[in-house]
Amino acid sequence: MKGCNHIYVKVVILFLFLILIYYHLPLQTNYYVLKNSFKLVHQILNRSQTVEIFIPIYTNSTILNQSIINSIINTTTTTTAKYPNTTMSTNSELPTTIDSVDSLIERPPSTSRSKKKNSKGTLVVFVFQTKHHVLANLQLYLIRKLAIGLVAIELFVDSSLTQDMYNISIIHKANLHVFPLEKHKYNDTPSERNTNVVNWAISTRAKRYLGNGTAILLLDGDVLPLSPFDSTTLLNSHDIVCRKHPVIFARYCWIGFICLAPELYDIIDNFDVSLTKRHGIVYDSGGKTIEFLLKYKNTSFSWMRETIFLDTDKNLFWGVVDNDIQWIKQHFFRCDKCGAEVFFSPFNGSNAVFYHMISATSNWRFKFQDPRRQALYDSIMQSPYGPNQIYSTSDMMASIKKVQKMEVIPFFGNLTCEQTCGS
């Protein structure tokens, strides 16, 4: 009888929750307020694990009608599936169980692992470029200048090799690889092309480094380091540290920034950054890292922290990205792209800061970006980062501390237009 009463309590709570949604949502006429309401409810459910208490009810169809469960799933799924360029799920595609990815959260390393350093503390950087040699020149220059314990740069080019790109690989002593064009399908999207190259790089080059105790940092062609970085402080004894995909409610690695520890050597063959689909929802580049993290439950991982630069600031890394901040304001009209993206380490004692030059390699999205790339290159070369300059450690640390104190993008989604962009 006690068990029966416990079930009735669950049913009552469930009905109260549905009534709250039914009466509250029609009052939300503003799109952003409505979206934030859904985010708040989703966050509360995740943190309190309220959804989990209904799972036993769901497994017993004689206790709770199936239509009630479908109602909950319909409400949750249709609000969390707001992915750009993705078709919304129909009722026929809705899941019949709670997707395990919804409970996927960061995993700390084991106590024994935390007490020892990440192997040798060495690092190799895999860089993925297309044909933009000015951007590649800037990125490789900064990696050579700021990476600590760097053993190699592996440069992967997804286009016909140009003389300029070849010269840059020689200048910066990067091992150059040209992706075989026949490995692309004729109808691959830009995201699929990107994942093809990254998966190919991992499958052909990763084991030789991981097996030697060297960590791997995967960087998109438009991700630039702004401070010294090394594998030990980037990973902080974790197996994977990456930028969480910026889509709201995402729980998988964005393809443009992923750091892999040597401890992944035995299972790296199963690491995949392709797009994937779960329960009718499409997950963008990096989506299959969901499958990897769900399969290998002992794999520890953490997300980079993230913020955005809205205003120019000549004291922030000597104002080297000020021109790019202005460019973004003039060319981006999406709320989640209203400022320049910056990733920084979530761990105390790690001062790594990386700048994402949004869509700098995407000619399909923005054409005629050569002046933008050249402007950032010139700005950095004329700053204390430049080859004939010596940057001040105190100025560098002041910039790092300033970034670390900024408002961060919350785990469950991006900073909203109303909160951040003022529109």
C-alpha cells in the first residue's frame, strides 16, 4: 500500500507540472521570454533530476496512461529541438523513452588520475584549413609562439594545395596533409566536409602521438590562441576537454576545439565527430561524440568556458581583435552571434584563452572576407605578439584575468539577445 501511495504522489506532481505549463505558456507572447521559460524549466528538471522519478511509472503502462508520457515528451522535445538548419521532429518521430543524452553531464577524472600528470605533458596541434593562406599563416604563427611543450603541428588542407599554403607549412614547420577529394561525397554539406577531414586526420595520425604520451588539440582554421597554453593545464587530468557545441541544450563537442589525452589511445578508433541523429533530432558537426561519451562511461570530460566580446577594448590583449569585433557587429544579425566568441579554461591555474574568428573560413556564408583576415593578421603582427616585439607578461595576465571575470555563457544555452546584445 505504501508503494501505491508513492506512485499516486508522482502522478499528482506530474499533473501539477502539466497544468503549470498549460496555463503559463499562453501568457508568454514574447519569443525570447518564451524561449527562456523553456530553458529555465529544462534546467530545473536537469538539476533536480525530476524527470527521472517518472521513469518507473513509464515502464508500467497499467499505472500511467501512455498519452501522458507522450505529452511530456512532446513538450520537452519540441522545445529543445531548436537547432539551426534542422527540421523539427514530428509526433511520429518522438522518442518513446527519455534520451540518455539528456542526463549527460561533465565527468571528473578519478582520484588516482588526478594525482598524476597527463603523461609527458607534450602536445601536438591538428589544424584544419581550406585555402585561406593568410589565416593559416596567422594561426600557425600564434601556435608556434604560444604553445608550450609543442612537438608538432599537423596541417590538414581541404582543397587543392596552393603554393602559398605549401610555403606557409614550410615556414612554420608544419606537417602538411591534403585531404583526398574523392573521399567527399558529391552532395556533402560544408559541415559534413569538415567532419570528413577531422575523422580522416584522427584515423591516420592520432595513434602515433597518443601512443607516445602526447595529447592532441584539434583546432578549426579560425580558432586562434591568445595566451600561452599546454596540454597539462588544458586537460587537467581529464580525457577530453572541448568547447560544448553552442546550440541550446547541446551535450556534445563542437568540432572546432577538442583536446584529447593520451589515455584515449585504446579507444580512439571509435572517436567520431560526424553529424548524427537521435530520436528525430539532428546533431551538427561533432554530434557523434555523444555516442562516444555514452559508450565509454569512465571517460572523463569537461567543457571549456565561453564568453563573448561585445565592445572594443584596447587594453584587452592590446586591442588585437577590436577590428574583428566591429566586423562581426556589421555582418552578424543572429542573436547568438552578436559578439566575438572566446573560449577559456574552466580549471583554476589554467590561463588558456582562445579566440574564435567566427566563420572566417566560410565563404559559403560570407564572401569577400580577405580584407577581414588580412586586418586581423596585421593587427596581431603590429602588436606585442609580433615577431619584433616582446609582450609584457603583466599585460597578458591582466587580459586573462579580465576574460575570466566576464559573464559566461550558461551550460544550457547561449546568452540571449535581451541580456547581452540589447535587442
